[in-house]
Amino acid sequence: MIGVSPQYTSQKCSACGQIVKKSLSVRTHRCSCGFVANRDHNAAINILRVGLDTLATPVA
């Protein structure tokens, strides 16, 4: 299992990488690039990407 910090993953757009600030009460991620998703779904995509990138990085 790989640990990924969830910090700011719901604010980063999983489509374009732009930071979209929102309060915790805002449940929908809406980015100026046009990507719209539930904030938790957006965060899950970002967490998955970080985990996969970690697995792909060779350990020295």
C-alpha cells in the first residue's frame, strides 16, 4: 500500500492542474477549463495519479 497525502487534492483540477479554491461546504469542483465533478471524485483522481506516479518512480 502507498500512502498519499490528501492535502489540497480536492482543490487541484484533475483535468488541467489548476488550483480552484473552495470552502468545504462546496461539494462540486468546477474549473475554468470546463471540468466539473464531485469534489471527492476529483480528489480521488488526483490521489490515484500521485500513487501511480510514485509506483513508476525508481527507488535509488
